[in-house]
Amino acid sequence: MVEKKTVSFEEALRELEDIAEKLERGTLSLEESIKAYERGMELKKVCSERLVDAEAKIEFLSKAPSGEIVKSSVKKKKDESPSKPVEEDLF
């Protein structure tokens, strides 16, 4: 199992990319492929946990004085569309 504190996010991601590349090439034996897949799943978990932790820290640092979390997103939400004049149904 991967020690979360000994592997940085960047190291885990780099190793995960290497594993994916090896698996895609198809040059590993079945046993090596299984071991590589297991290691990849461990690394994926480490990366996911690190991202969740980072998001929590960002939310904590983004709190307004009132205690509300100030969230902003680079991506537009699906329900947000460019502002168009809304036509009212008069009939």
C-alpha cells in the first residue's frame, strides 16, 4: 500500500501516468499488468485524497468574515447561460 505521507501528489501522478503508459503498450505480462493495475489504484486513491484535502483547505481560506464559504468557479454552471433578454408571455 502507498504511504500517503511519503509520496507527493506530483510523484503519485507521475507514477500513475507511467503505469497507464505501460498498460496501454501491452508489453507487460498478465501478472505484471495486475500488479501495475493494483499499484495504479493505490496511487489514484492517494491523488484523489490529496485533491479533496486541497479543496477543503481552499474552502477554509475562502471563508468570508460572516463564515460563509465564498466559492467561485472558472467553469460556468450548466444552468447559467449568457444573459439574454427574457421574453414575457403576454397572452
